[in-house]
Amino acid sequence: MKDLLVKINAEIETFKTESESLTEKGVKAAGARARKATLEIEKLLKEFRKVSIEESKK
């Protein structure tokens, strides 16, 4: 579970960095990288929900 949280936080940081590059510097490629990070965050959050439910049943 801790490993999953580390991955989630890393993807959130990636999203923050890329979205700032897009909005502040106008780097268009950063937009694509930010969108990719959101997809990965979505997958990781679904996995977190699944693991969390399993842990609560123990």
C-alpha cells in the first residue's frame, strides 16, 4: 500500500510540473504529458480504492 501511495504522489507531482509548464511557459508538449499523468493517476486511484477496500475487510 505504501508503494502505491508513493506512485500516486509521484504522478501528482508530474502533473503539477507539467501543468505549470503549460500554463506559465506555454509549452504545448507539457499539456500532453499532463494529460498522460492524469490517466495514470486515475488508474492508480482505482487500484488504491481496491486495495483499501481489501484492507478494511481484514
